[in-house]
Amino acid sequence: MRIDILTLFPNMFSGPFAESIVKRAMDRNLISIIGGGTGMVMKSEPLFEATEAIKAEGACSSAPVILLTPQGRVFNQRVAAELAALDQLILICGHYEGIDERVREHLATDEISIGDYVLTGGELAAMVVVDAMVRQLPGVLGSEDSAKDDSHTSGLLEYPQYTRPRTYRGWEVPQVLLSGDHAQIAAWRREQSILRTLTRRPELLEKADLSPEERELISARSVEKG
């Protein structure tokens, strides 16, 4: 996968993209990230010309051009999966001074916002989009199942995680996780995901794929809380 980022401040990306999962994906040649300054980013000419040059040298002339802006559709796990399925995309980092409207009207094919707040520029938003997207690419994580358990991937928040030591300051790892019974562990994790979602993000349960028994669990816990 190839990701091109058009930005006034390419050095902002050197730290985040030189560490952790994104760096691992680059080292394995699973993705290539290309970026650089484009002169006066707020003007239309350099953005159009840079995008056309990228498409001319890339494998996909129809690569989506995404403008990162507070006015775009809100980024979430579903959008990250959608972008991860692409072979190439181009991210344009807007800036606090604004961007020529002709870029929005005639160049960008999509607009994305990472939340209902305003940043100084689109660089941090681009980092968030790339990180969330790259971790879903096959071969990036240590296990193919790792991303499937992430919060929001299944419509639920992720279950609690534990590691060694078994006891720390008197706090114990739940006994079921030490049982070696994979079916029981899976059932516990599923229940914990549901209960955590009920407590922290109950609105997510409306669209979650739950069994009748799980719906009964939610109803029972809701009655207890009430």
C-alpha cells in the first residue's frame, strides 16, 4: 500500500512514523509513506500539480484524494477498514489559515475529520488515520486476530487485558484467564466486552450483533443499575 501525504511540515511525521507498528509495516515493505512540503499549501496550484504528479508515477491513477478537515465525515474504525482495503491514497493536510475552496470542490474525493474539534493543521489527523488504517493490513500485527479484538472492530469495546505477574499489590488476575480453558476464556472476554460497552458506551449496543442471551444479560444489568 502506498500513502502520500501533502503537508507544509513533513518533519512532523518523522517521529511517529519512525516507531512502533507503522515503522514495522514500513520495514516489511507492507506500506510506503511519501510526503513533503508543497509550497503554499493553501493555494490550489501546488496541490493540484503535486497530486497529478503522484498519480502519474503511482500504480493507481484513481487513488482517492482525502482532505483532512473538521468539516469532513467523522473517522472511525469502519472508515479505517475501508481505507485499509485500498492500494494507494493521498492525504492532504489542511491548515488553520484555510485551504482554497477549489481544492475541496475539484480535487478532493473525500473529506475526513477525526473529531468535533479544531487542530492547528491536518498533520496530527493524518497520523491518526494512518496508524488506525495500517494496523489493519495483513502482516502488520503479530497475530492476524489482534486487530479483530480491538475496540470498535466488532461494535463493542475491548475486554480487559492482563499480563504477569499473577498478583500485583494484592490485585489478582481473574482466575478464568489462568484456567487454560479457551472456551471459558473466550466467553469471559465476550461478556466483559459487552459489560464494558454497557457501562462506557451504551449507545454502541444498539447496533451490536448480540445473541438473545446477551441481550438478556444487558437487560438484567440495566435493571440492577436502575
